[in-house]
Amino acid sequence: MSIFSTLFNSKSTKDNIIKVLDILEFKAQTQSKKVQLVDVRTESEFNTGHIQNAINIDLSSDDFNLEFSKLDKNQAVYVYCKSGVRSRRCSNKLAGMGFMEIYDLKGGILNYK
């Protein structure tokens, strides 16, 4: 297998694992069942307001990997940040950590209200 096809297949696999949801889909899925809902902003940002039932795991924290290792990799995880940039980075990191189903809020919490 060439390096190109390896890279292509890797990206294709990530695209199948990570789904970016619009606000309506994200709300419907996170409010209709108990889910692993994670706010990846800083603690101070989280404390100014967050989505109900979310836990806070700061993307830039030294404890990021440790805290995410406590979650079930086989259960869907829903992530969001302020605008969608950090949650996208987080989603890619989680895919690399072996999470199988990742949902990212398009536009972040700014888009949620």
C-alpha cells in the first residue's frame, strides 16, 4: 500500500468517526438520551455558562488525556467549545485515542443559544 493510500484511508476513517452536527441535531441527540457531553474550553470559560449535563475537560490541560481515558471509547462522545475550532482539534485527537463515535457542535456554544 502506498503512503498516499494509507493517508487517504486514515482520513476517510476519521471522517467516518467524526460527525459535525448543526445545532438542531446536536440538541436533539444530547437532550434525548444520556450522553458523554464534554465542554473542551477552559475552566473559567466553562464557569461562565455551559450546556446542561456537560463535563469540562480543557483541551489545553495537562490532564486532557487522563480525563478522556476515564470515558467509554465505545460510547458516543459529544464535544463543543466556544466557536468550533478547539472541538475540531479535540475530535481529531479523540479519534487518534481510539474513540469510535465523535460528534462536534458546528460553530460551538456561540451557535447554541
